[in-house]
Amino acid sequence: DSRAQPSPRERTNERSNANDRRPSTNMSHESSCLAQTSSSAAAGFFVGTLAGGLGAMWDRVPAVMQNRSLPALAKTAGVMGSTGGVLAAIGAAYSGAKCASAGIRGEDDIWNGVVGALAAGQIFGVRGRSVGLGLGCGATLAVVSATLDARGLGGDLRGSNGLFEDNSTPPRVYHPYKSSAARVNGE
């Protein structure tokens, strides 16, 4: 057979194109939106809890409480939970609005990320009890989201057309390591 075999990247593209041709149902879109939103909320809570713990360790626990363990621990847990809750809400608002926008509009483009970022910015406004803060944070996040999506960096940094797979850097060559016992035995 004189026909050339497709490269692994071409096979991956063929599979993703075949997946794009499948008819979609609203039920699968709704369940994937729910999965994305809950996953983003969980990731936001995890990162927020870690950030809250670090913040409480360095800054938020008053010096009076540092000598007594139980009040300091309760205060630290409160800061961790509060920060985790805020970042969970931001992640859920972004993913939920982005996915809802894609479902309503029927397109997957940078505007879905902008809608998600505007929604996520409103969490800051609610927390700070300021409409202006929410609009400012939403606009800032929207610019960042649109920039990342326009540059092709919004999804996977290592995927095709991503940040690290531009073929401008030659692949790393690995040389097998020979232990001292293998050198002594002449292997």
C-alpha cells in the first residue's frame, strides 16, 4: 500500500472531528455543564482553602490568638472556609455562565468566556457590596479571558496550538544511564 499512514496528531484530529459531527442533545449539554460547573467549584474551593490557610498563617490570625491554639485554629478554619467559598463561587459562576452561553448561542467562541468572566466578576461585587466593583472586576476578568482565548491559551496549554507545543524547540534527547555496576561488568 503506497498510501502514507497518518501521524498520531492527524489521527487525534480525525477522532476529534468525528466527535464534532455527532448530534448533540440538550440533556448531554446540561449534564456536561453541571459537571464543568461543579468541577470548577471544587477546584476553586480547594485552591481557595489553600490560599486562605496561607493567608491566615501569615496575616489574618491576631497576635493575641497565636499563643492559644483553639481560638487560632477556629479563626484559621474560618478564613480558609471563607476564601475557599469565594473562589468556589467564582469558578462556578465562570464555568456555569460560559457553558450556558455556549448552549444558548450554539457557538463555542471567545464570547462565552467573556460572559463567564463577567458573571465571575459579580461575585467580587456581591462580596464587596458594590456594583461598581463587580462591573470592574467582571470587565477585567473578561479582558483576560478574551485575551487568553484569542491567543489559543484558554484551554490546554500543552495541546495542539498551545503554548508549549509550537515545534520551535527540538525534542529532548534522553541518554540511558549506566550504573557503576553495569560499567564494571562491561555492559
